[in-house]
Amino acid sequence: MPSSAQSTVRLPFVVWLLTLGTFLMGTTEFIVAGILPEMAADLGVGVSRGGLLITFFAIGMIVGAPAMAIATLRLPQRSTLVLALVVFALGHALAALVSSFALVLVARVITAFATGTFWAVAGAVALAAVAPNARARASGMIISGIGLATVIGVPIGSLVGNHIGWRGAFWALAVLAGVVALIIGRFIPTASHTGRAPSVRSQFAALRSGRFWLTWVAGVLLLGGVMAVYSYIAPLLTDRAGVPTGAVSLILVGYGIGALIGTNIGGRLGDRAPLAALIGAALIAFLVLALLQTPLSTHPAATVVLLILMGLAGQSVPPVSTTLAVRFADNAPTLAYALTASAFNVGIAGGSLTAGIALDSSLGLTGPALVGMLMVALGLVPLLTLTAIRATRTDTPSALEQLRTTEKAAA
């Protein structure tokens, strides 16, 4: 019966609308991977140093998501979402206008703060808008904005970057953010906090759960392992597999399709068997990353298939681990969602930084895949610990029930 109800429930319009915003956020976070050689050359740095554009964005998300979740705790959610999109647009405009690599890094950090703010609030709004048996599905829909970004936004951005320059792609993102801000400002209901406003102390007190932090560490390692490879996907395709530069954007579509399927699978399975879903994703990712270090990855067709599977496994992790983290955090859904976004970016920052070092070492183009494989293997440790203590048998998502009631009343 629960699974039947879950399959027939419809997600509210607000969830679909917020997905439009996460589409932009996903596009800006990952677009650099597709145009990294062009950006690095234009800014006068090497490809491995250019990878800091990915690393610094991730660091901005790590700090920005929880910091802004606390800073905007008592603000109306619609105003916070619109403000985040405006700052997002300004960050892209700044990056497109300057020629200094250091200033572009600053612009990426500003954009990351805005992205973290949007993620934290959008996630809490979406989870509060649905029934308990649809939370992983709602989280999966929000995160599917990333999948859509990798299918549509990143390849188009890469195509634009290759033809008219990366600055044109950044200007396009700035304009689109302004449009989405107008749409969200018009259609998201004003949902100020009603009743007793949440306190900062109660938010941090809710994060004493060991189960939350085990889930957080798993998110760091699993997604970070996949993104260690994705951050340097362009040189992997062109220099190792022999793919023409002009075809990279098309191959990114394949990765994005795998990511979109993975997000949907994670959203569907996450409410029924979350730990099994995460362990299965980790095992698939481990196998794929191991194969990317073999001669198989020198063949274009095989490499494309492996990257599709990598996208499927890697992007099935966020909707499941996010929903678990929010459940384990109990009374702090917004902060938990923000910290989970930070977890993914801790993994991305650590993975991309370590992969860049490995890329410049004697390991060469197989270095990022080795880094990713080791991170995924370590990510299985907290998951097996959660399984051993039967963590999902004892959680009580009462706080989200209260938040959902509050949001309905406010709407």
C-alpha cells in the first residue's frame, strides 16, 4: 500500500518551479568542466590550476550553504530565493567582465554563496510541501535540476563557450537567473515563518545525531569520488579516449542522461530502501571508476558508456542521502539540507583538488579515476555502519511534519 500511494501522488507545482532554479545552479556548478581548457587559456593559467574554479566554487558552497541557511532563517522564503538569484546573476556578470583569474575565482565564490542559499531554502520548501512517503521523490525532483543541467545546460553552455567564448555562456546564465527570479517572485507563495520562529540554538542542537553525520560523510565521499573524474572529463575524453574537442559537449549529454536517470531512481528508491540504494550506487561507481583506469577507457565508445553509468550511479546519491540527513536531523530541516549540500561540495572540492594533483603526477590521466575509486570505497564504511545499527528503523520525521503543516497554513 505505501508504495502504491507513493507512485500515484502528484508533486505540487512549487516543487517543479524550484527545480527550474536548481537547473541554473547545476549548470553553473558543472559548466566549467566542459569549457575548462578554454577558460584556463583565456585567463592565462594551466588546466590543473584552472580546476580551482571548480574547487573554489565548491568551497563557497561548503561555507555558504549552512551560513546563509542560518542568516536567512527568519526571512520570508520567497524573498530569500529571489535575492539568491539576483546575487547569482551579479556573480556571473562580474566573472564575464574581468580578465584576472583571481577575480574570476572571487566571482565564483560569490555565486557559490548564492547557490548555497537557494539550495538550502528550496530544499526545505519542497520537503515541507509533500507527504512523508514522497520526500525522497520531491528531493529527487529538486536535484533533477542538476540532471537537466548536465543534459541541457552544461552541453549548451559548453557549445556556446567553444563558439563565442566562455564569457558569453556566463552572460547567458546571468540573464536566465534574472528571468527565473521574476518567475519565482511571481508564483512562489509568501511563506513567512508562522508561530514560533526557529532559533539558531535549536537548529544546531538538532545536529547532535550520529546518524546524520554518518550520512554526511557518505555524501562527501560518494559524490566527491565521482566528481573527481567529472572535473577533468574534458582532458580524459580528448587526450586519453581520442574524442574530438567539438564532440565533448555531445558526450556530456550522455553523462547528463545517466545522471537524470540516476536522480529519478534515487528519488523512487530513497523512501523505501535508502541504505540499499546508496550501497548499490557506491558499488556501481566503484566498478566504473576502476574500469576507467584500464585500457578500456582509451576507446571512445567504451568511455562514453562508462561515463553514462558514472552519471547514473553518482547522481542517484544526492536525493537519497539528502532525505536521510533531513530525517536524522529532526528539528533542523533547512540547516540539514544546507549541510548536505555542503557535504557534496566538500567531496567535490576535495575530489577535484586531489584529482588535479594526481593528474599532474606520474599517474597522468588515470589519476582522477584512482582518486575517485578510493573515495567511493571509503564511502562504503559509514553506509555499512548505518546498516549495522539499523539506522532507518528508528528515525522519526516529526519536525518535517510540523514544517509541512506550517507551510500549508502560510500558503
